[in-house]
Amino acid sequence: MFESSCLCGANRISFEADSILKMRCHCTDCRKFSGSTNTNNLFVPLAGFKVLSGKLKTYTKSVESGNEMTSYFCDQCGSTLYRKTSLTDKAVAVMIGGIDGPEAIENGCPEHELFVRNRPSWMKPIEGSSQDEDHGLPEIKIPEAV
């Protein structure tokens, strides 16, 4: 089981399953959302996913892919713990930077890069990662239960 927390520690989540997909997104929304060049996420099944403590606020908007994306963030420090896409009701994207301990981060090298047309020229593609020029998640199978 992995746990993740916000910057101030008021909110904690956990997930039991290994990630379905490790991804880096370069879409304009992820740039603005993160205040950086991209986001790094572990797409995990909702089966075995729990909010352990705290009070999360939400923000939903239509994103570049045309889907709705809801961000779940701390009502005190503003750190986002996870995001949910309208593409599926069976998984969420956990922000890799909030995961406690080095194991998940060290093993979280993205397998798939999204919206690489927006990747800055000074940032190299991740070796061995598939590259998607324009749109969202590749075809993936989401386990029904953990």
C-alpha cells in the first residue's frame, strides 16, 4: 500500500494496487495546473483507493482533450493529491510528488508521455516511453478489484 499527503499534512490518501499507467502530461492545462512544464502521475484503480484524512476541495474544468478533469486538493495548503477524468469512473491520477517515501517515485518513471507537441525543446523525451502528440490516455485495462 502507498500513501500520499499534501504539503501541510492535513490530507492523506492511500492506494493498494500498483499503477495501471505511469504518465507525464504536457498539455496546457497540466502546465497551468502544476505551475511547471508538465505533471507526473500514477493512474491507479479506485478499488483500494481511500481518502484517509482531511477535507479536500475540488475544481472541475474541461481540458484540452475535451474531457472533464476534477482536481482534489487540500483546503489549507492547496496541494493537489489526485485528479479524476471523465474518461473513467474506475481510476484516478495520483500526483507522484505527494507520494510518501522514495519507492513509488523512484519506480514511477513514465511509460507514456501525453501532448508531447507542447513539451519544451530543452526537455528530452523519456527513453522507452511512448509519445502521444495530441491527446489523452492510451487504451488501458482497469482492474475491477484489487
